[in-house]
Amino acid sequence: MRVVPIAVCAVFSMFTLWPQETVASDRSFWTPPASARSCDRGNTVIPLVTERQVFGWKPRNSGVKFVEDLSRNISRGISNSGYNAKGLAAQLAKAAESKAFTSPRFEGSGRPSPIFLTSSILITLSYAVDFLDSRNAWTAGQRNAVIAWGNRLDKNQNKQKSPSRDSVAAFAAARMAWGTATDQSSVFKNGLRSFKRTGRLLTREGYFERNPRDNNEVVGLMVLAAAAARGFGQEVAALSFKGTTLHDAVAAHSENTIRIGPKEITEGDTGHTGRYLKPNGYASHLAWIPVYLSQYPRTPASASVRRLEKTMRRYSRNAYNGTSLGGYTGCLWK
């Protein structure tokens, strides 16, 4: 084993790490797609801007920008064989050293949650670990430091008091993705408990929430969690909750959204009003569509999802890009 440089040891001192250098396993939450048609064509590493604090959504939010820029970097790496993956690994090790986004700032009732954004950051970091593993891009100590940082972000999810339904679904997606990407079964199992907790909310009609905009957020996160479970060797989308599955929920929500169309709907927990029949956004978006169709292209629900996609494209030709799901899903999932 190579000697770990002193600078890297400084990173180690801030985290509790495993005694030996971790290496990539055969297990992965996500694998880079063969097609790069929808990916960013840039070839350079986009610098990752970080800060210690993490806030809920707001304009010019550095946490949201981190998700966007990290996802764009992964997108560039998919589409460019000459992309500097080692440079991205160094950027993430630097973020770990600075304890980026590990200090949540709660701004009161009705304000967007910093923990929901923490979950989104952890999801995006899961993609990054799998991407950098696939490129053998880590140098000594970097992977351990990033995993320890991610584990701290994971623990911060416990700071959300009385989490909303979409927050519990975000815990499921983040922990199942992170646990699979880093081969930590205890983290994955914690996420699976949140998945089942959310599943038990399903009505006979197939809704997690009566508010369709809120329901959309939960559906998207549960779809991503199910995709992560497949990487762990488990199939959870077909789990039955009093006779209803995630596939049923996807179909019911898709058909309901087609009926509603581009109507503006007020979000239940924050009071924000807007439409979610669009491919991009922070949490209100349909960026889960390519995730579902990549994993379940021939289920009965997939026909409804394709009709939903066709309906959405009447109103927007933007690329799929959902912050809550880790960024540019149109590139990441094929």
C-alpha cells in the first residue's frame, strides 16, 4: 500500500474512518450509461463551490449550486473520455476536508428544509462515488475521506424533526443510494425502513399524498430509492402495501397528472404555488421519468409514464434536471 500523503492525513483527522483504505466493490447504485446523447459536452472540471452551512432552498443557494455543478461534472465525464476524473476526485476531497454543508440552518416553520437539501447532496454524491469508482480515479485517502463526509451528511438527516412525507422519502432515496454506492449495508437498511414507512402511506387508489404536487415529490424519490435497491440486489418496487405497489402509484400519479395538465398547485408544507408538469426544477418536476423508464421499461405503469412524458413535452423541451434526484437524470439514466 502506498504511503498516504500528509495533506490527506489531515483530512482523515476530522472524520472517523475505517482502519483500512476502502476500495470500490462490484455493487453500485448507478452505472454510467452507454449513451451520452443528453449529456454535457464540456471537458473541463467545473469548480465545486461549497460552504460549511446548508440552508433550505433559496435563490443563489450554494448547496443547490453544488448539486447542479457536481451533476454537470459527472455528465461531462460520461460524454468525454478525456475528462479529468482525478480532478473531480480532488475537488470532492477538498469539500470533505472543509466539512461542506455539514451545518444545517433551520429558518423556521414553513421555510424550506436544509435537511431535504442535505438528502439531495448525498444522492448526488452517490452518483459521484460510483462514477469515480468506474474510472479508478481516487488517489490514496480520497475515497475514505469522501465516504466519511457523506456519512456525516447521512447522520444529519436525523436532525429533521417531524419530517414531512417527502422528507421521509428523501431519506429513503439518499440512504439507499449512499449505502449501495459505498457498500454500507447498515445505511441501506436504514433507507429501506424509510421506504417501507413511506409505502405504508399508500392509499388503495395509489397515492402517497392527496395533493398531486406533493405526491409527485414522493413518487420521484421512491422511484430513485427503488433503483438504488436494484443495485443492492433487492427488488422493492413490487412490494405490496395492502395490495398497492410503487408501480401502481406511478401509474395512478401519471394518469392523474395527465388529467390535471399544467395547472398551478400550492405545495402543502411550504405554501409555494407552481406547476410540476415540467422536466426540471428543485423538487417540483418530472425528472424521475427517465429513472423509472430505464429500470422498468415494460411494466404496465411504463405505458402511463410514456403518455405523461408526451404530455409534458407539449409544454417544455428542457432537459431533465431535478435537484431532489441528484441533477441531470436525462443524462444519468438511459
